[in-house]
Amino acid sequence: MTEITPDSMTAFEQTRVADLAAFYRALAALSETPTLDDLLALEPPLRGRLEALSPSLISETEAQALSRLLQGMIDSCVKALGH
């Protein structure tokens, strides 16, 4: 059994924060995508990144919320590109 120590909890939270920040940066970058094809090409890697976070770093509820956020951002970007 792995012992949970304050240091291991700090390391876990640091990893969680870094991975979530990277996901949010990638999500924000969708708004700078110049074409629909480029936008749609970014969706699978973002979904993969999200799947990699769950369940080790985020709960299923968080994963579902982030998935909806991702879909909403993609839908908005598609409309912003005129499609």
C-alpha cells in the first residue's frame, strides 16, 4: 500500500494543476484556429488529453464538465468561422 504523505499530496496537486492548465491553454488556443479543418483536427488530441486526466487526476464529474466545455468551445469556434 502506498503511503500518503503531505509531500505526495503536494506533488499530486502540482501535477493536477499543471495538467489542467495545459488543457485550458489548449482549449483557449482553439479560438485562434484559422480554418474549420484545423479546428476539427485539434479535437481528437484534446479529447485524448482529457481522457488521460480521468480518473487519475480528475473525477468523472469533472471529466464530463470539461468534455461539455470542450464541445461548447468547438461549437462556438465553428460558428465563429462561419460554418
